[in-house]
Amino acid sequence: MPSAAVAKRGRAFKFTEEQAAGFRKRVENGAVASALAKELKVSLPTMYSTLKRAGWKGRQARAA
């Protein structure tokens, strides 16, 4: 049984913080999140969670 200090919960992230920040910039500059997910061969929920981890606010942050 691993010690509590070493044990991790949940699954590892598919992308690093730097990659997630790059994806966020692409989406904020007009790329479509679903197209980016398809390009990276990940599911849309994975793409959204990666973007949210990088600080993306989603559609709520868009100006009307």
C-alpha cells in the first residue's frame, strides 16, 4: 500500500499546463473547441475540462 504522501487520486491529465494554456489561446482566438478536440483525437468533455483547467471561461465570457 503506497504512503498517503505518494498516493494520487483520479486520473492523470492528458495534457500539461503549458499545452492547456496553448489550447486556451487558440480557442479564445477563434478556434472551435470541438474541431480542436477532433484534431487532438480526444473527447469533447476531455477538451472542455482541459480548457477549464487552463482558466477558460467558456461561452459565458464571450461578448454578445
